[in-house]
Amino acid sequence: MATKKTTTTKAAGQVVGATTDRAQAEELTGAGVATLRVSLRHPHKFDDLPDGKGGVKTVVLPGLDDHLRGKSSGILTAEGNAVFFQLPREDWETIKKMHGQEQMFLPWHGNPPLVAEIESVNAAKAGAYKDDIEATDTGLAPQDPAKLNVTEAPKSE
């Protein structure tokens, strides 16, 4: 019995803005482009999207702390931030259809979803999504030890 060979291609997508000072590409416009607000702590890969040619393609949503990958030190991004990511609308519709019931796309504990479509990066920078972005909670945020009444252990020499 012969096995069917499938190929995997990486789909286009780009970071076009952030609530932090992050490198970005120029914003795309048009009906064929979806702009997302992504507040995931780590990147998330969808590697099962059909490419229309019998194979699959991969889309990777960026995480807030992607800039730390491969570095030995750095500062984690605080909660209440987002990366603005654009990808072809067809890919976004496929992701919603195949994975739309996953936790990242749904509100939980009164917080907005970690991944949601927005009108545009300009609208987000103008404050249209400020409340939603600030209310996001991944549950993986760095904590301030002072607020938790934690005392530093004495250093032994």
C-alpha cells in the first residue's frame, strides 16, 4: 500500500506592531489580510493547515518573549502587552475553523482571549483595544517578589 507524501510550507505572516518597542514590518492593508492581537507568552505553531495542494502549511503566532529566544538573559515582557501580527485572511479563517475552540481563542476567568482579530494596528495604537490588551492574563507572568512579601535568602559564601 503506497503512502501519500505531503509537503509542508511555511505560510507568510509578520509582526507589524506591539505595545512594546519591538522590531516590526510595515503594516499590510486590504481584505485579504487579517490583523491579530496576540498576547501569548510563547510562540504557537499551527502545522496542520491545508495548503490547497494536498500538503500542509505552517503558521507561527509570535509570543511576547520571542526576543529572548536563544539568549542567556533578558527581561520578560510584563502582562498587559500584545504583539500585532498579520497573516493572510484565508489562513486566519482556517485556523479559527480548525482550532477556534482552543483556550487561546476563548475568554476565560473574565479575561479576554489571548489571540483575537483587530481592525488595524493603527486603531490598536490609538487605544481602541487598550482595555482588552491590559486585561489579558496568560497565568505565566513574572511576579514582583516585593508584592508577594518574599524576602531574599541570605547569600552564602
